[in-house]
Amino acid sequence: MEQESAPETPTSGSNIRVAVRCRPFFPSEQGQHARSVHMTKTSANLINPVTKQQRKFTFDSCYDSSGDIDGEGYASQQDIYSDIGVWLVDNSLRGYNTCIFAYGQTGSGKTYTMLGPDGTWDSKHEDAHGLIPRICAAHFDYIQSKTKRNITEPTIERKYSVMVSFAELYMEQAYDLLTPEAAKRANAGSASTSPGDPTSGAAGWRRTAQSNSYNGRETLRLREHPLSGPFIEGLTQTEVSSLEEIQSLMERGASARTTGVTKMNEQSSRSHAIFTMTFTQTAIATDRGVPIEKKECKVSLVDLAGSERADPGGSRIRETANINKGLLTLGRVISALTQNAAPAGEKRRRGSVSRRGSEIRNRSNSGSKSSSRGTSPMKSGSTRASLFDDGSNSKSEVVPYRESVLTWLLKESLGGNAKTAMIAAISPAPQHFEETMSTLCYADQARGIVNQAKVNDDPAAVVIRQLREELVSLKTQLREAQWSLSRALQFTEQPTSESEGEVLSPGTIRSRQASLVDPVEGRRSREGMEMLSKQLRGGSVDEEFELITPRDNMDRHESITSDLYLDPEEFETLSSPYDMRGNGSRKHTPSQLDMSDAEAKILFQAVHELDPQLSMRLFKASLDRSNEMDENLGQSKAYSLVAANATAERMTEGMATLLSKEKFTSFARNERADEESSYSGTPNSGSIDNPACLATREPQAMENGGSSPDIPSPDSLQADAAAVANSVARTSKLPRLSIPSSSLASVSTSIPTSRDVTAANRRTSELSNLDEALSSPSSAPSRSTDPELRMKVPRRKRTLTPSTCSSCNCQQGGSRAEGGATSFARAPTAEFSCQAGGEEPTVTPPRAARSVTIMEGQLYKKTRWGGYRLRLIKVQLGVLTVWKSVGAAQPKLAVQLLGNRVINTSSSSEYTFDLMVSGMSTPMHFKAQDQTQHTRWIELLEQNQRSAASDIVQQVC
Ligand SMILES: Nc1ncnc2c1ncn2[C@@H]1O[C@H](COP(=O)(O)OP(=O)(O)OP(=O)(O)O)[C@@H](O)[C@H]1O
């Protein structure tokens, strides 16, 4: 009848491996025909020689060494190492604690499996080497292979350290096998014989009270480390650097080990031997010399003392009882661990079995006198139940590690932080059926243990490694950011050190920018520009960007100069700043590239001044866009043009966004105030001031009572600004739209403060008459028909002191003739159209000129080859309309097209000059009274052509 053990499944995944090895028959056993155990690779079938009852056990692996040594199924030392040894080495190299312990009756082949024949490390017969020599050799092979040449990790230096210790647990005491005393004892040969039973009065083992030692050997205390677990205090840890060193130590320790003669084994191990190798791997970063990885694992290789039937009359009864006590506790520990790991139903089943077993165990443990055969627990174990503790309840059991020195020391290997293999050594002989059954039951039970193994990585090294990884990642990010910044700075002259609170001089800024610009990128940009320039000169045509031919250039010249009555030579001179090569031999008109590039820079600077973060974001977006376009067009196409256009587009979007914010309100106010400071007269006059008076007027403090005729609330300002921004957004589809940085230099002021409003209100009453005049339709200035484009701007917070004009002797505000109507007609040959407002740049001057209206539109000048688009703000100041370009790619050209321009300042004797005034078809001729006035006018014109010209116009009128 066959009986099977449970569970059937191997335990490979649970960090515990259980294997069985069956030794050969001894010569004394040869005569017996039958064998009690039959094995396959994963099972052992045990047959009761009397009843023929069979029981099948399943394990992770089974090794049958009982047959012919040359036979097919013979399991050699190498076979066991290849399976269990390699598994252990693999795990220990990965940083896990590992353990192999051999368990079985005396003379079953434990020492042979762990160390080799005769319990020695015989270097001459390597084939017979057991697991310990092979495992040690594997570690040193690994170290050698790793330290030879580390090509794959040139920045990492790996270091290894191996420390070994060898301890003996005898009579529930721990001894060091590597001390000089142990060596002496080994040399004297005393250890090779039985030390005798302390109770029997035989030689040797006597406890010395003072030294706490037996027979001159120090007994060592067991302690428990909170993290690494129990350890033997004072145990010699010897650092070794070669396999030979370990071999020598092992031989010395093995010789010092307590052995004795048993019925089964002439050189029976009467103690548990624990060989421990502490293997440390350290990886050091060569650049900083800090460890980035440190793994330390303990490899515990345990050769247990053999279980043996206690002979009541024998001399070793106490020794055997102690051995059995340790093994019995081991059984209980295994039982408890299995119980705790098993599901609830399984616990009950196992518990009921254990209850029966506990009685047998208790009898055995008490000296076995009550046992019918006086055997050890193993011997009474005809069933597996006899081996285990009484885990009758389904709750977690307390694992009795501390009940014996052996189990305490093996605590981490059994149910703790380790990967453990148990090798159960058995005999094939039928007369050892009971011991074999007992051993197999132990092994079967051990399969239920679940260990919690983890890699023993040094936490400090882990932190260092993580920080280094983070550092590498941050460095990468920083490099990317620096690259983006250097690209961005090619388009701006604005420092980015605001966050540092550093005030930089323009020279410092320029030098820093120069140092930040990537020379490769800069070269690429220049090359792109030159290539495009070459294309232009060579007459190639780019359909996408309508690049021009020399013939087109000539046409353009003619067109522009004839439209504007310009001297063609002078026109070229005005355009000369865009000569990329700077050699003065300009042969073509400004290209789209030039315009876009210049505009992109201006726009970027403008946006950057208002919102540095936004400008960076937009710039990044423009880079993406230009890259995309580069890909579509092919790399040979004009990089700079693409990039500049993309930048200009994005920046224009940004500008529209910013304009919708309160900053634009301030911008508009300042613009208006600038104009007003040049044109406006006294508030009481109700007429336009004599501009000549402005020079002598000093601004007064707010306390003197400055006010604005109409002070909009912040809400209305914002609404107006939003309206303007909407308009900007509508007209900003073309890339070549910009706001000159000079116009935006003062934009950083905030929206009107309460102080502004209070001061302005003081003047409200004084200027109420002007409000009335403005509300009158007949006197109202020409305004945009689009209400969205109409905006009233508060006055600047200052007043003008009444005084006498030095030029015309007029009294403040009184000398200006009212209704000095000046009608401006557009140039007859130019095809202008105000696209945004649909309004021509024609002004009907009002009678009372205190109103300020800002309108915004786009003026389009058609030519045969395309056209200029100029976005303008029309500032209407009483009788004057000043068109201020906010979108001119080339401010000078905008002046050419729309602004006032001095075209002749000669005639030094007559003090005359000609002036091209905005919107007038012919130049105006002016004559100053004297040289002083002439000089001053010219100065004014040079300072601000538009406003000064308007002043002069007003005077003349
Ligand atoms: N697989 C094997 N092949 C050949 N000989 C073996 C094998 N296993 C054991 N032996 C021999 O059997 C004898 C007893 O083996 P060993 O000393 O290893 O048993 P043990 O279990 O360590 O005994 P003890 O518990 O008493 O120390 C030795 O002479 C050993 O050489």
C-alpha cells in the first residue's frame, strides 16, 4: 500500500529548497538484498521492510548515490553542486543571505556531502570535493573574473572582501574552531578522539568556573543583533584573499572539531559545525571615491551532528541527549514555521497530526527511558506526526528558536532573511528504515517553511546611488536648459539675471550674452544668412518666401521712391543697416529675412521685458515650429528666415496676450503722456499750446493739482486695453509685426494707483469745460468708427506752469488760434488703406484740442512685389494726428512712408528747411526767425522727428 506525503508541489519559489541524498551501502550492509528506499529525481519512495508498506515523499530534488558509482543514475558531488551549490552561489552573489544545512542520522553522508570524504578538504581529489570547497571556489572565481578588467564599467571600481569563521556547537555551547587553542588541540590530536562524556568522568571536558571554558576552550556567548540576527560573540572572523587560505583554515577547524566513534561512523561528528563566509561587494565611483553599492551577505554552511539512538548504557548518553535536544528543537522550529505559513485548514490538519506526535516526542526528550526502544525523537518517528510540536490551535505559533543554541543561530536561515537549502541525508539500508523515515518527515515538513529573503544592500550606498542618479538626471536637464537659453539669448539683448537680483551694465550683459551663445549655432545662423544672401544676389526665386531677383529689386526701388518722392540713392542709404556683410556695397533691398530676423529680435525683447517666462515659453514653441518647418522645407532652406518667422509669430501672439493685460494700459498712458508733454497746452486755455512754450515749462509736482479731463476707471482701462488687444490679435497674423523696444522701455510702470486717481480728480473740475467740448459732435475730433478701437487715456500726473513763451511771447494757452484747420491729404500715388479701422489717415482738426484718441489699425502699402504692412497707432492730439508705428519692421522705413521727415536742412543764411509731414503730399517749407530758432528746430527734429515736425506745423499754422 502506498502512502504519499503532502504537499506535492516543489518549493522552488519559496526561498527554501529541500533535497534528499541517499549514500551508498556500507560494506557491512552489502549482504542485505532489499533496499528500503527507491528514488527518482524528485521523489523518494520509502518501503517498510516488514510490512512492505510504501510511502512516497516529494522534494525539490533527490540524489541517489547508492548505486554503482559509474552507473547512470549515480549522483556525484558535482551533480549536487550543479544543482544546489550553483543556486546558492547565484543568490549570494546577488546579495542574499544563503544557507545549506545537512541533516540526517549519523553516518548518512552529511559531512561527505558538505566537505568531502573523511571530513577533509583534500585538494588532490577535487572530484570528491563537497559543497563547501566548491562554493568557496566559485566565489573566488567570481572575484577573479570581475577584477581582471572592468571594461563595461570604466567609472566604477569594484572591491570584494571575504571573511570566514568556523564555529562548533557542542553540548549546547558555542566554540571557535579557528582560535590558536583549537589549532593546538588539533595538532595534539586530542580532537580526533572523543572528548568523553563530562558526566562519565572520562578525560577532558570540564567546565572551569573562572574561565567559563571547557578543557581550555573558551565558550562563547550568543547575542542577537537587531538587524542581522543572532551571532556568536567573539568568534574569530578571518579575512581571506585566496581559496588556499580558506582551505587551510577549514582543515585546521575540521581537525579541531569534536568527533567520536559511533556504531555507524568511526569518525562521527559529535557537534554541529557552522562555517560562515561573509561576502562583501562594494562598487565605488572612481570620480568621487564614494561607494554607490555595497552588498554584504552571509553564506552559512552547516554540517549537523548525526542523530543517533541513545544507548541507555552507553558512555555518550548525555552527549547524545544534547545532540538530540538540538535536533528536536530544530524539528519544533520547522513545525512551527510550517504551521504559521500554512493556510488555516491546513494548520488544523497538521496540528492534529502533531498532537499525536508530541506525546512520542516528549517521551523521547525525557531521556527515552519510557520509550520502548529508548530512541531519539528520530527513532520514534514511524510517522511524520511524531516529529512535530503540538500546534493544535490555528493561531500563529511562537517559534522556539531560543530553546537550543542551534536553532537560535539558524534563526535567519529558517523563516528569516535567507535563501536556504536543506539536504536530508539518508541510508538505503533497510535496518535504518525508521531513521530514514524520520529524516524524510523532517525534510517534508521543512518544505512548508517560507523565508523572507532580501538583498542586503547597504542603505547608505543606496542613498548615494539614488542621489547620483538624480544628479545625472539634473545635469542633463541643466544642459538642455542652458542650450535653450543660449539659443534664446541670440534673439535678445535683455539680461536674464533678474532672479539673482544682479544689476548689470549693458557692456556686461553683452559680454555675457556673447559667452553664452553657442558658437556652432551662431556659425550656422550666419551661414544660413549668407546662403540666403547669395541666393538673393544670384537671382534665385523661392516660391515659398517670394525671394526677389535683381530685376525685382530695381522695380522695388522705382516703386518706393516714386511713391514717396524719395531719392533712390537715399532710400538705399536708409536701408543700409540691413546689409549683412557690412561692406557698404548694398545691391538689394531689405529682404524678408532681414526684416523677420530684426523683427523677431525686437519682438522677443519686447515680450521678454514684460514677461520673461512667457517669452521663454514662446521662444521654445517657436523653435519647435522652426524645426518643423525646417524638416518640411529641407535643411538647405533658409534656416534663419524660418526661425525668425516662427519666433516673430510666437512673439506676436505673446504680445497680443500681454497687451490685453494691465501693462498695456500703462504703456498707452505713457505714450499719450509723452505726446502730451510735447503738444498740450494749459488746461484752461481750451486750445493747443504753442509748442515752443514747452521748452520753458517745467513739470510741476502732483501737489499743484494736476488732473485729467477724463480719468477712466481701471476697469474701463482694462476693457479698452482688451479691445485693443483683440484688434491686435486680428491683425497680427503676419509675422512681421513688432513693437520697438524703445517704446516699451517704460512699460514696466503699473496701472494708475489710487494716488494718481486722487490727484487727477483734483483737476477734473478745472477741466470740465473741456469735457463738454469733447462731448460736442461738432468739435469732436475725427475718431474711429469702430468703438473697439477708441480709447481714452488718463493724463500724466503733472501740470504745466503758466508762463510766457520765449519764442512767440504768447501767454500760456492763449496764443493759439482756434480752429486752425489743417487738412492732411494722403500721398496721391500711394495706395494706402487702413485695414483694421477701414479709415484713411485723414484728420479733421478739432477746434479745442484737449482730446486724446488712440486708434489702432494696419496700413498697407501695395507694391508690385508685395507690400509693406505697418501696424500703427494713431494718436490724435487735437488737430494733430500722429501715426506711431508699432509694427514696422524697419522704423526708418516707417518714417519714410508715414512719418515726418526733414528732407532739406540747407540754406544756412535763410534758416529754412523742408519738412515732409505725415499725410502731406508735398514737403513743407519752413523758415526760422534766426539761427537760434533754426538750430533749435533742427535739434527738435533730430530728437523726435514726428513730434517736432508737428510742433513746427502748429507754429506755422
Ligand atoms: N555519497 C557517498 N559516496 C561515497 N561514500 C560516502 C557517501 N556518503 C557517505 N559516504 C561515506 O560514508 C561514511 C560516513 O559518511 P559521513 O561521515 O559523511 O557521515 P555523517 O552523516 O557525516 O556522519 P556523522 O553524523 O556521524 O558525522 C564516510 O566514510 C563517507 O566517506
